[in-house]
Amino acid sequence: MKKAIIVGASSPLKTAFLEKESGYFVACDKGYEAFLSLGKEPDLLVGDFDTLDRRKVKNPGKTIVLNPIKDDTDVFFAVKHLLASGYDTFSFYGCLGGGRIEHEIANIAILNFLKKKGCEASLFTNDLSQMLFVLRNEKKIFPADEKGFLSVFAQEENVIVSEKNLKYELSDYNLSPFVPLGVSNEFLEGKEGTIEVRGGNLLVIKECHEYR
């Protein structure tokens, strides 16, 4: 497993993850400021510098300057660069919120892209209270001490979903990407909840307790 931690420009962003995560750290444009706030440097800085003042840059391990006229977002360019370098596990921070809903949708699309590439990826909200990930043709078992809400959304047609040991259960249900049936389920105290998916990508959104 080769893990990369990608930090985007969305703010405000809690930076507790920078102390806990381990792997190859990548700042995308203004995401670099999260490192500066803790006196740290990323292994890689990527961006077209439309949100980051170049005068703030000190000593990142490596810098890739992008043309602002491009097809890829800074984050997607970083992802493709990392895939070419053999990375297969990704955590994304500073990539949700900040008033740019188009970038939120773009970064959820990147989760789906990575899953279809056989990679594992998690996308965290800026306050670190929720995490998003994608399941594809697999079964996910949550520990019995898991708590809070979770929601699931089919990302394509003909996604068959089973949910067990949760407040609301499904059994081999064809979950439509056009109907939000999977919103706001809940874990049950003392039970291992499970989600099983066949036929395509399922976006999962759950509460994140590791930074609280």
C-alpha cells in the first residue's frame, strides 16, 4: 500500500489530520497554507497558483506549477500524477466546502474514478465530522461500537444494495441514483452493521469520530 494525503484549498479547515496521518503529503494550491499554519512542509506542492500567493511558498519537497488553462483541476492532476507513481490509497482534506460546490462535486467524482481504478479513497469534510468513501462490488462491516448516521447513494444504475444491522435495512435492493432513499440511516448500538454492494459504485457518507 502506498498512501497519499491530498490537501485542497477549501477553508476553514481543521488541521488535526496533519498530526495523525502518515504517508506522502500533497498540497494543492492554497491547501499549502494548512501546512504553513503548523510550520510543516508537504512532500509535493501542485497548483496553478490562482488561490496561493507564491511569495508564501517556503520549502516543499517538490513543486509542480500548472498552467491555469487546463482540463484537470489541481486535485485531479495530483491524483493522476500519484497514480502514475504507484499510489493506491488516498485521503482528501480541504476538498469539501468553502463555497465552491462545483469543486465538491468534482472531488466526489474523483472518489468514483479512484474506486473504478481499484484504489481506496476517503474524502473528509473540513470540520472532520464526516467522511465519504465509495464501495464497489464488496461487503463492508462496521465495528459494533460504530455510532451515528450514515447515508448511501447509488452512483450509477443497477446498483444492488443490502444493509443489515442498521436502523433501516435493505435486502438486494436496486437503489436508484435518482431517488435519495439511502439518506440518514443509523448504526445500532452493539451491532456490527454491514453494507453489501453489487453492480456498481455506492457513495457512503458517515460520521467520523477519530478526530473528536
